[in-house]
Amino acid sequence: MAWKTIEYQNGKVTLIDQTRLPGEIKFVTTSDYRVIAEAIRKLRVRGAPAIGIAAAFGVVLGAMEYQEASDLPKEIEKVIAELAGTRPTAVNLFWALNRQKAVLKSAGSKSNVELIALFEAEAKVIAAEDELINRRIGENGAALLKDGMSILTHCNAGALATGAYGTALAAIRVAVEQGKQISVFADETRPLLQGARLTVWELMQEQIPVTLITDNMAAFVMSLGKVQAVIVGADRITANGDVANKIGTYGVAVLAKEHKIPFYVAAPLSTIDLSLKTGAEIPIEERSAEEVTSFGGVTVAPAGVKVYNPAFDVTPAKYVTAIISEYGVAKGDWEKTFKEWRKRSEK
Ligand code: MRU
């Protein structure tokens, strides 16, 4: 790829502005953590792992800004609280901020300069780890994808949503690298069109065959036998295997079951939230009415209409064929497998 979703250099974070894609490749460079918080809120940077990485670097920028503060830890706590208030559903945001909180906790009586260096090192590790994790997810996921398969995906769980190759799209990328003929159906993903704008853009750059459909076409496309597997990412997975992902994912999972098509979820261990038993406990972000009442900047609904705009839905575990992480492939027995993965990660 000729671009990177998030880059950090010498106290500055550079993000590709995903709200401008595919029309314009524009980067935001900042040393202000508030700009990072705003970028997360506005979806300039989006996708669960990418949000986590951006927030981890946001803490670094905040620490640098308050370098001279007499109580840096107190300032950092405020910075973390602001970043944590941006989006509620993707648990990777809180996971990354908790890693920075752990740095703060273990820092003892370090000087401000030393503390900043520790935050910076941790954020760099989070970003570097994500690249390796993407690769492992790609390898584990590719093993499920056979030569000649056509795969449907929803939203964007690609390079733009992570630090490197993506999660769902990493599986497709690795399968293609292995010489398999893979083609993709991308749901456009209303209301913000992450499928049409981002997934299609990413795949076309790599010449991976992709066909764009609107969300309401998925059932018919499946009924024609044109899809052999579904693979999506996740924003939060609970102990019982329920999966929160972009709104519309649940419908795709139900359709996949009806058509006897495997429904795969690819996500890093950091997306699994063992503190929640079921998907009913996941906070679901609701976004502005304008996202629904307009399309491409043009208003398409009568002014004043009542709107409900949940950004995510929860797919019950019974519709999930397998969850692919960097630790392997779980096919049921969710909590037990997740705990085994967690144990391995702590070694
Ligand atoms: O609102 P978004 O664009 O941040 O939603 C993103 C998704 O739902 C992705 O599928 C998910 O974060 C997984 S990204 C690897």
C-alpha cells in the first residue's frame, strides 16, 4: 500500500482522512490530542484497531503538551477521559487507553520526560503489534478460504481500519497471496458507506476482484449461489461469542445461515471483552440523524423526520460459524477458547 492509516513521527501523528476517500487522499497531521479525539468522533480514523492505535498516540500528544505540568499524571487522566468519550462501542479504544493507564500506574516517581518516553514506547508497541496480529489473523483466516471462493464482506475491516492489513480483508489478502482465486462482494454499508468508499477502494488498489452491491441486495446475491463465505470484522465480542459490528452485520449473518453459507468474524484478541457476558451489555453508539436523512451530502428525507441511527448491531453467537483471531480459529465453545487465548497472550 502506498499509504499508512496512522503514522507517528517526532511528536506528530498523521492520519489518512477517511471521510474524504475515495475522492481525495488527504492526510491530517497533528500534535494536538484534541484533533485525534475529533478525528475518532468524526470517523476520519475509524475501525476498532485503528481507533485504539490513534488513541494510544493521542495520549502521547497529550503528555507532550503538558510536559511542564506540576502534576502530569492528573493531566493525562483528563486526556484519557476525553479520548475515551469519543466512541463507545469498539472496545479496542478502551483496551489501548487501559494500556496507557497501566504505564501511568507503573511509572512510580518518573520525571515528566521519562513518562512521555514510556507512553511513546507503549503506543509504538501497540501499533507494531497490530501489524503482526493482522498478519496472523490473515494467515488463520486464509486457511478457511478456498480457491475460487467469492466472499461477501460488510463495512471495512481492512488496512484502513487497522495498523496494517486489516482483519477480514487480511484473510482475503493472504488467501490471494497464496495464489487462490478470490473475489469479493462488498456491501455498500449505509449510512456512511464504508464498504463502497473504503473496502472497494482498498481492494481495487490491489487488483483483488470486487463487486459493489447495496446492502439490500445481499439476500438475492446469496440466493443465486454467488457467495461461498461471509467474513466481517468486529468492534466488540462478548464472552458468549456475540459480536458487535457495523450496523447491518446481523442481517447478513441471518441471511448467511438461511443460505447455509459460513459466517466468519475476524478480530484481534483485544476486541474480545470477557468482562461482558452477552451482547446485550454492549453499549451501542447512536449517531446523528443527518447521516440517515442525507446521502452524499444531499438531503433525501423530509425535514424534521424522526430518525433512529444505531452505528452497530449485535449478531448473536448462534449465527457465527467461526471467530478468527491471531491465536487461531474458534468454532463454538466461545468463552473457553477465548480464555485459552487470553492465557496464551499473558505468557
Ligand atoms: O463506524 P466504523 O467505521 O468505525 O465501524 C467499523 C466496523 O464496524 C468494523 O467492521 C470493525 O471496527 C472492525 S475493523 C477491523
